[in-house]
Amino acid sequence: MPPQLAALFYLAIVFWLFRRDFRERPSVTGALWLPFFWIIIGGTRFFSGWLAVFGINLGGASVEEGSPVDAVVFFALIAGGLYVLRRRQVDWSEFMRRNRWVTIYLAYCLIAVVWSDFPFVSVKRWIKLFGQPVMVLVLLTEPDPVEAFTHLLKRFAYVVVPISILFIKYFPQWGSCYDIWNGQRMNTGITTDKNALGCDCFVLSLFFVWHFLRVRRLEKGRERTTELFLCLVFLGSLGWLLYTAHSSTPIGALGLALVMLWFLGLKFVDRRQLGGYLVAVIAVCAVAEFAFDLHKTLIHLLGRNEDLTGRTEIWQVLLHWDINPFLGVGFESFWLGSRLDKLAELMPGLILNEAHNGYLETYIQIGLVGLFITLAMLLATYFKAHRALLDDFDFGRFRLAYLAGFIVYNWTEAAFRTHCFPFFMFFLIAIDYSVWPQFEPAAVASIEAADEEILDGVHKDDMSPNGSTV
């Protein structure tokens, strides 16, 4: 099929999927488009990157300066999100009370700007980090947060999956590049890196399995059959993308997340005793590691060697870097300035912008204090998800499954990053906030009417990154 005809065909598929989504008349407001554009940018490529695809180059002069057009887009989305939350009367003191460790993490990252070598860059990147919980709160204050979450990820999949297949098969100049480690061609799809594509597939595959299990319990009918078929089609497509991306970490993270999802669904499992089950699993894994070198077996099963494609060498260099071990170098400022020149001398031929380990990345950026806060935030998220498992089994089940996968994913990739899609998903499972139970139906209707005014205002201000109505 000629590339131009293939483009029309795949764009028609995207149009049909969105048209079907709109015809379902979900109980979501137009404000949900704000987190949609947010995760499209975080899960594919920046707005300046999309302009570059069409031959429009408006990037910044350096990494430190960044792209002014990206800055405008991020600012517009965050401002739009804050406006929505103000109209919905979000109680920030209640947010901080219910999400103490998330609040402490955000506050400490802001304080860590003080000792950064590049404070202006750090501030700009912290604003992007702050945008993550803002977008999560826009979703959580929807009339039905779980339905909003479902439609958000489905809409994300409607763009990522078809366009990734299109780029890989018919536009390799956009859907592939060459690996800096071995020089081989790798498929990146709609993203700019095979690991980013793999991460998108990990999250979406987990979502569609979870969604399939929910839909299967509905009353039999045409809509149920169509939705189940749609889930299977997307799971098949995501499987192909994971195979072509050849990224092992997302496959391992997805495997663990699916095991957790399956285990929590077993009838004999006592959900109140989840902590005991986890302790037992950790003990078994420790014995298997001591007796059979479990981690080496798993690495070989994923098709990787023991140095994790050069990652262990990077870790050794970074662990011996001369930094303040308690405070780090400052929020999101390690991969800037003279340190990059020194890394280029130590590891010639490699272009690095992360530690390929989320915990090591946190250590070098904000030190042992920041790493402790991050681990405490992960632990607090586990307890929240466990409580949610007892009150709302379906979403609590997803939260625990994603948390397990996210913890493993950060072992060889750095996902505690300001704007990346997996970190948005982490904030989504980590934050507890719901405004709707506090309102009567009349108040809910008034908030939905206020959202219509929000859309009109956003349209007038042209706050969307592509100039359309958010």
C-alpha cells in the first residue's frame, strides 16, 4: 500500500474510533481534553517535535533554554487545569491532608531548586512536574472518575496505537531511528525512543486487560461484544508493537503487573491479607535468588545480557560521581553543563540524559533525602491502593497492578521524570481526592454547567496546543 494511501486509511481508523467514543456519550466533561493533550505530549513527543515532523523547526538553542513553543503549550495546559480546578472549588488543604507524601515530594523538589547549578531551568522543570497532579485532579474531579480514566486512556490509545503502526510500517523516517548502543535500527513508532514506545505499550496493555475483565462482567449484548472485540484488537496491536520495539523492561513490568492483576482476582485471595502474601512472595524470591540466581535467569528470559545493555557501567560511573550524597546536585539539573562534557569523555559515543534507573536518577538529582521521600511516597501509595481494593475493587486492583509494574520499570529506566507519561500514571494511582460525594445532584449539574463556560473561555483564549477547542 502506498504511504499516502496508508496514511488516509489509518487516519480514517482514528477518526472512526473517536467518533465511536463521542457517540457513547460518556459522562465526562470537555475539561478531560486537558489531561488528554498532556499525556499525548508526555507519551509521544513534545509539541515542537510534532512541528518538526512537518518540517517546522522552532526548538530552543540549547538543552538549558528549551523550546519556547513547548513552554507556551505546557503553561497553557497547566493554566487551563488550574482554572478548571478553581471553578470546581478544589480544596488544596484537603488535597495536602490526604496526600501528604505527594505534597512533601513536590515541596522538596521545589526546595531542591535552591542548590541547583541551573535554578532557572530547575524552576521551569518543576512547573512541569506540578502540572502532573494538576491534570490528575482534573480527572479525579470529573462526575465519574473511573469512567473519565477509562475514556482518557482509550482516547490515548486511539492515537498512539494506529499512528505508531503507520509510522513503523510506512514512514520509517518518523517511526524508527538507530540505537546509540549498537547502531542497529530500532522502531520508535509515535515516540522518539523504543523504550518510550515500550512504556506506552506496557501501560495500555495493562489498561486493556483490566478493561476487558470489567466489560466481561456486563450484561450480554451488542455493546458488550463490540467493546470486548475492541479490547482484543488493541491488545493484539500492542503485542505487535511491544515485539517490534524489542524493549525488555516494559515487557518485564507488564508481566509482573498482569500477575498482580490475576492474583487479586482469585476467589480464595483474602484482600485484607495482601501484605502477608507480599512478604511470602519476597521471601520465596530471596531464597530463589540465593539458590538459583533468579535475577540472572529473568534477564536471560527477557533476551538481555547481565550488564543490561551497558546500564551497569553507567550506574558504576554515576554512583562514584562527586556529589552531595544527601542533597544531590539540585532538582533536574544533573544532565546539564560541564557534567555532560565529563560524561562524554568517560563514556565516548553515548548521549545520556538519564541514569536508566529511576532510584539512582532520584539520588543524583535530589540526594538520599529525596530518595527517602520517593520511597515513602511509593509505600504510601501501596497503602492507599490496598484500602481502595476493599472499597472499589476494580480501580484498586488496577492501582496495585500498575504500582508493581512501575516499581520494576524504574529499575532499568528513569520514570520519576517531570513530564513523562508513566509518572502521570503514578500520580493518578497515588493521589486520593474526590469532590463529587460531597455534592448533591443539583450541585453536580452546576459544576458541569461551569465546565461548559470553561470550554468557551478556553476556546476564546486558544489555549489548546494545536489551536482547537480543549
